[in-house]
Amino acid sequence: MELRLTDKEEELLIEVLHEQQKHLLHEIAKADHHDFRTTLRHRCTLLEGIIEKVQSVKASV
């Protein structure tokens, strides 16, 4: 998949992804059920991968 963003769009995307990551980490910390916590951790791991990809593209340009 290819996605072209302006610098401002890219900055906003990274900011939103980091906000979502913080939210997920907060939800993980307060989750009572193991299965739910596992699902949230998996989502957080996927999100971290997306953040790394977006930042690595920005760094290589």
C-alpha cells in the first residue's frame, strides 16, 4: 500500500497514532479480564508497528 501525505498530514497522523497508543496502554493497565488485556496488547503491538513504519518512511526521506 502506498500513501502520500503532506508534512502536516504526516505529523497529524503520527500524533493521532501516539495518542491512541497512550489510550491503549491506559486501557491495558485497567483491564480486569486476561483475554481483553491480551487483545488490547495485540492491538498496541500492531499500532507500534504502524508508528515505526510511518516514522521510518519519514526518516528516509
